[in-house]
Amino acid sequence: MRFICLLFVILLAFSTVTASAQSLPTGPRKEQGKPVRLTPVPLNASPAEIQKLLDRHHNVYFKPGTYNIGTLHIKDWQRGLIWGAGRLTTTLKGNIVISGSRQVTIGNFSIINNSVGKGNAVIDVVGNKEGNLTLLNALVTGKDGTAIRLKAPGKTIIQGCNPKSSDIGISIEHPKAIAHVFGGNIQYNRVHILQVQGHLDARAFGMQVNKGDADIILQSPSPVGYHLIEGLRSEGNNGANTQEKLLHVPSTSAAVNVVLRANTLGSMLQYADYNANGTLILLENVNYPGKGDNNSVGITTGSRGRANIMSFGNKYGLSYDEAPGPFIISRTTTVQSMGDLWMLPNKTDYKKPFNEPITKSAMQKAGKVVPPKVSFLVTADSAAVQLPVFPLYEAATLPRIANLSELMLNVKDFGAIPNDGKDDREAIQKALEAALIGGRTSEPIYFPAGKYELSEPLFLDHLAGGGFWGDGADKSVLVSTTGKGVLLSDGAGYSTFVDMGFENKPGAETKTTDFDWVNAQSADRNRKKTGAALQANMFYRCRFENGGTGMAVGAHKMGDGFMIVDCVFRNNKTVKGEGAAYASENFNVLTNPLVHSLFDDVDCAVSNKKGSFNFYGNRLTNIHTAALKFYTIVGNSFAIINNEMDASPVPFVTTGHSSAKAHLLLERIHVKAALTQTKASRYTLGGSVMFLHSSFPNRTITNGGGIGDNSLILYKTAAADAQATGRAHGYMLDIKKKGKKN
């Protein structure tokens, strides 16, 4: 077996590493502002009456049901909250026009207008005044029109949303409009995101059934630098369109600069068709075509100008079959490639490599055309590589609601009495049954402050919509007195869990919350035909304490579109050290973001047995085995951004040993020095790892030992040393190396 050993010593002043890349605070964020009191909207209110209610109060609540809203106008508000009982529970029929308004949050409902028509939008942000809008947990459908359109200056956060079944899912059409799309899912649109003017920052969500040729179309330069597309997974149109691609930039002489980072293509063919004169940067993306996808191409360009492609650490599909190859580009396009990989024909012989680095000789050996302006960089070419400093994400917190007891079902009304030392499970199950609306969807349930004791886990039977709301993660607490866990689901979707504590019995090694979809556990056989699958559940400001696993997702199937924000995971561990705060257990548990959460006294923060996740702004303390564990991953990429860990003497990343194509992008990771030198990461899979603007004092970064070749790329990162052994290949980009070689 070919053996390569590269040992680098990197002893940088950490201020030098981070001077140009400041980080956001990590861990759960404090609430902003006072709790909001919401005025309920009568179910039979006319559009005119609803408009008057909005104008008078600015803070309203749509209880479960369907409302005819006509066209609602939000104009020149300084603050406001328009909230529903859940995406499947509250439906608004009509559209909303927003202008000149700031600090406005709307969501937790479905809004549908199937007659909106071309040229119109369901949620329309208009006017010349700069606004500030947050859209949370909303399903938006516009059929022949646009689901969400931004035609005004200002920032809009679209978080945990589902724009679907429209001509265009999200359209950005003002030169000073800035869209932050974070989490959620986008489905069944001709174009999922269209940028005409303005800026797009898209992160950590899935896309399915694109009915056009591209998921995302960018037509013009961003006013603030690079458009950023990160941590997405696209299924395209499930292989139905041979022209489909993640990104299309139409022909233009303008410099449309775009970054694609840590994105995954499944059963899809192409990263980008780029036809502008700017720079396209690809970092740690994965193309994993389905069966029969033999025309896989990575990037095509048609630019007659000086388009520049920078491709580092990406995996390019089936490049050894009939596929033309990774780069089908114009004569004037320049490509820099480093650490890119492609698959080999071998699928069964574990003594042979399953993939290899893309180089000029490898392309020629495979019979592929090597364009004249493609260069394959190595460590010695570090001076030729200058990556821009990428902006950090925007993630919204959830507003607090002051009068939950007036708006939602109260578990006390069903006999649940907190703090009385008696079993509350039967009473809470009665509340769950009472929350059912027509046997299909559910109302949200309110848990007043106190401890509710459970002898058995609460059973969420195909829960659809609704969810649990409390007074705080340390105030409204569900406690397992027997160690059997707090929640078990057979299906749960589009539900919201807020300000709740889920606490297992100390010493128990069971799953504290087990979100699963077996589709066989319900006593009511009709329930599984009407309730939700397992997807799109939101958790804000919740606590998961004790148990071997804090939250497990998808042991049997599905589990995508979860979003975990400002939560706390504590004391999730087992005697053998195999516990985890969050466990991803199925291949379809995909892209779920964990955001600004605390992981304390746990074996590991995330155990990624299958599927994928994204990891933003988290804080890790007292970690026992590793921060992030990766096992069997078919072909996924992971965005791991702006996290910090204390001096726990364990690796930040560990993996299994296989040819699995896990591509890791780690940016602004800061780990305190352990007392003795230890590992920063230990990667032995068949993909690639890239560290940007990170620091690991007294720790070693290591790649090696995989069945398939892999790449290690470091850029402005500090560590005690870095090693690439076995089938690993090391690349050092713009790193000052000091110290003694061992």
C-alpha cells in the first residue's frame, strides 16, 4: 500500500490566525426584549376585521383553524409578532404585503394562495424603506407565483421555513435586499431560489423536486461580496432531468462572485453552470450521483471573460465512467484544484483504493480532457491561494409569548399536577389526544412551570403540527422517574417545542427523547395514514438532561429538517463512553442544524451514525470521548462553523474507518489547550477535511488510514502539528510553519 507521511508543525500566534475572522459568541443566547402578549384572532373574522386587529395590536395569534385573510398589509411597523399554532395546524388563505417595517416576526403557520398568479407573491416585501423581517417556521405556497419575494431594501431572515409548490420559492429582487435563508426545506418549485438583485446567504437546508434546470439561480453580483451557499443537500428532481444543477449563473459580463461550501448533491449531476466573469469558489462539496447517473459533470462554464474557479477538497461524482469529467470549461476560464477527489471503478475490493485525488496525470490516465488553464496545486503553491474572509451566519431566536395559558391547551386542565410526586403520564396523554383536530393535526400544548413525573415515555403518535410550550427549560420540566425516557414518537412532523426541559432519571442510559418513525406502533391503524412522518420539528430553548442519548432521531427512517436552536444538552453519557447529546441514526436524517447550543458533561456532542448535520455557534464543555463522531456516511458534507470547546483532552473530530465520503468544513473552531498534547482530529474516512481560521493549541490534526484516499487542507489554522499518513494527502495553504520537525 502506498504510504505518504507529511508532518507539519504549526505554531502560530492565535491573534494572527483570527485577526481577520472574528467569531460570534457561542452557546445559548439570552432572550431579547420582554415577552410579548398576543391577541387571538377570531376564527370567523373577515379579512377587514383581521386587518383592523393587526393595525391595533401588532401582536396577534392565529389559533388552530383556517382563516381567510385576503391581502393583509404590514406597513411602517416598528415591532410586531404574527404567530400561529403550527404549520399544519393554522392555515392562512391569502397573502401578506410588508413595507417599511422593522423588528417584525411572523410564522408558525401555513400560508397558501394558489391563485396568486405569475408576477405576484404570497409574502411580498415591498417599498423603498429599509426593513427588517424574520420569517420563522412557516410553510408558504404560491402555485404559479412566488412564495416569498423581497422587493425592498433591508435584511430578511427566513429560518426553518418551507417555501414550496410555487413557480419560485424565494425571489430576491432589490439591489439592497439581503436574504439569510437558514434551515428548513424547499420543495416542488420550478426554481427554489432566484436572485435578480441583492444578496443571498443560504445555509443548512434541504431541497427536493426542482422542476426547472437549477435549484438556485444568481443573476447579478452581491452588494456585500460573495453570495454564499453552504450546508445544503439537493435531490434535484430525483434524476428526472439530465440538465439539473445546484447553481446556475446566466451569461453576464458582471463579476458574480459565489461560494459553494459543504453542499451535498444526491441523485443529481452537477454543482454549477457558471457563465459570469467573477470567481466561483467550491470548498468541501460532495456529488454522490445515483444509479445510472453516468453523465456527471462537476462544473461547466460558458464565460468569454476571465472566470476563475477555485475548487478545494470537493468530491466529484462518477468520473471514471462515461461522464466527461469534473471541469467542462471555456478556454478563458481558469481553474485551481487542490485536494479534489473522484471515485474509482472499484466497489468491492477493499485492498484497492475506492477514490483518488484529481490530478493532471489521473485525468489523462482516465481518458479525460485536461483544459489548458486548469492547475493542480500542492503545498508549495500556497502563495497562489488567497481565500476571502467569509461572513458568519444570521440565526434568529424565538420570541417569548407572555400569555400562553390563554392561547393553548393547558395540561393542568387534563389532570396533570406538577410537583405533587405523582405520575402525570396518563393526564398528559389525554391532553395529547384532546389536541387532535379531526384526527389529523394537533394543537400546541402548554405546560405551566413545574416538574411533571412520567413512569413511561410520552407517546407522540404521528404528531402533526402543534408541539409543547413551557415557561422555561428549567421551569417546565418533564421527568422520567423510571429511567425509561421522556418522549417516544412514531412519526412527528412540523411541530414546535419551546422552553421545555426533558429530564431522564440520573444514571439511566436510555434515550431521553427518541424521535422515530416506525409506522407500526400506533394502536389506531388509521393514525399512521393521517399523521405526520418524521420531519421538520423545531426546538428552541429546550434542555435535554441525563440518559445515554439526549435526542435520537430516525432510528428506523427519515428525520430530516429538524432544527435545534439555543438548547442545552447535559449529562448524556454511558459507562462505556458511547453516549451522545444528539444522535443521527438514519441515512435520511439530513442537514439538521444544531445552532447556539450548550453541550456539557457528555460523551460526545453529536454521534453521526448515518445522515448529516450542520453545527453552528455551539459551546462544548467537559467532553469525554470526542466532540463530533462520524461513522457510516454514504456521501455527505458537513458545515461546522464558529464553535468552541474547553480543554477537555479529547479530539474535536473522530471517525470510523471506511471509504465513506464525509467531507468536513471546519471554520472558526477554537479549542483550548489540553494539559498534555492530544489529538485535535482523527479522520480515517474517504473524503476530505478543511480547517479555516481555527486554533487547536497543543493538539494534533491527523488524517490517515482510510480505505479510500482522503485530503487534509489547512488554511490560517494553528495547531501543535498536522499529519497526513497512509492514503491521506496533506495540503498546507498560506500557513506559517514554525518549530521543530519530529
